[in-house]
Amino acid sequence: MNAQVYEFSTFEELFERVPADRMADCLAELAISFFMAKNMMGIINPIAKSLGGSEYKSLFKGPFRWTDDKKGEIKSTIKFGTDADGKEHAISIIATRKA
């Protein structure tokens, strides 16, 4: 089976691009990814602050991608800067949603 990938930056785009029969799965996985990101920020912000950095105010800079592969896998990634060599720093968490 080929997975369909939907990319969107707004809920309006999500509504327009994701088929009606796949909307419930998309929104369920999106909700889990928001939950995961919120919890990751609860860990990252105190560490950043203790190291003299600033807190991250917004995680949600699109575009977002939802892969309709019916696996129920959710990956949340927070990107938090680059080093002198241009290497991007990020934290990812992968979870699986049970049907």
C-alpha cells in the first residue's frame, strides 16, 4: 500500500486536503502529536532556561505533514537551533496510536 502524505499549514488546508473518510484518523493523530509536543516543551523549557537560554513560545510553525499509512504512528519533532557547522538540533518522539 502506498501511503498518501497530506501537507497543510492551517486547519482550512487540512479540511480541504484530507478526505472526509480519513479526517477522524488525521485529527486523532494530530491531537496525539500536540499532546507529545506540549509535554516535550515541559521538559525542554526548564532546561533551556537553566542554561541561560530562552523558552520556546511556539512549536507550531508549518507546514505539517500527515502520512495516511493506517499504521497509527505519530512523530513529533522539535527543532531548536543549529550549531556552527549548520547542523540542525532536534528532538523527536515516536508513538503508536492503538485503533
